[in-house]
Amino acid sequence: MRKTHNLAQLQIDEFLKVGDTVVDATINGGDATRFLASRVGDDGHVLAFSAHKKEIDEVAASLFLSGLTARVELIEKNFSMIPQYLNPAEPVAVFLFQTESGLDAQALVQTIQRVQLYLKSHGLIVLDGHLADPAIVQTLAYAQTLPADAYDVRYFTDPLSMETALLIQRL
């Protein structure tokens, strides 16, 4: 059986096109950054954020070894700074947030509210985490307030591990 993380990637694969711009908001180990970079092609662009220089350096090395460096812009800033790096003329296909227990849930919801303006038609905002994470809980509560004629909201939860993928899609 597939993990919720894999189900989220399948959904991303379905809507992501070569040449798209995507954002990895919380690079963590860089697996998602490499996944996104491998999908956008040579003409695509990945903005990858981390406030930790060590994470940036590790992901940079991994991207180099994978031959994906040219597709990714590593930005040593917290995810809340994402809107400052976006161009309204270049809509974003996917915003990916990997949540963990220490993530500032309020800052996440505020950032999601701001980046929605840059999401292209049928684009996705994806949260990958744990159902008990306050960031997932608060974002799900926010997502339930979105107009059903403008957004589709889905989430997958593994009832044994409580791993969760929350997907918000602009229609």
C-alpha cells in the first residue's frame, strides 16, 4: 500500500507540466526538491526554501550529484518569505510544505493565504505531515472555509501512522 506522501506525489505528477514553476517551501532532506526538479524539466523552475544553511548546503550537493542544479534556486529564508520571491506574471503550479511538530502553524496558514494569489489554474498546495501536527490541523480548518466553486480540498490519512497529505487545488 502507498504512503500518503506517495499519494501526494502522484497527485502532483498528474497536474505538473514540464516548464512549470514550483515551490518547495520546506526542503528538509531535499527529497521533495529533487522530485519536483525532476518533473519540471530543463525549462522549469523550483524555488526551494530553508532557513538553515546546513540544509541548503546538503541539498545543493545532492542536486549537483543528481544533475538538477540548474533547475533549482535554493533560498536561505523561512517559508513565510515565499511571496517576496514570486512574480505575478509567472503563476506557480505547486506549493509543497512538509510539516513537522515545531512548524509555526499560524505562519503557515498566513503564508498559504498569501501564496494562493500566485497559484495557477488547477495548481496545488500540498501539505505533507502528520494529522496531529497543529500546522495540518489549522490549515485543514482554513481549507474548509474556501469556496467550493473555486477550490477542491482533499486529504489522505493513514489511520495507523496518522501520516497525512492535504491537497488544496485551485479550480
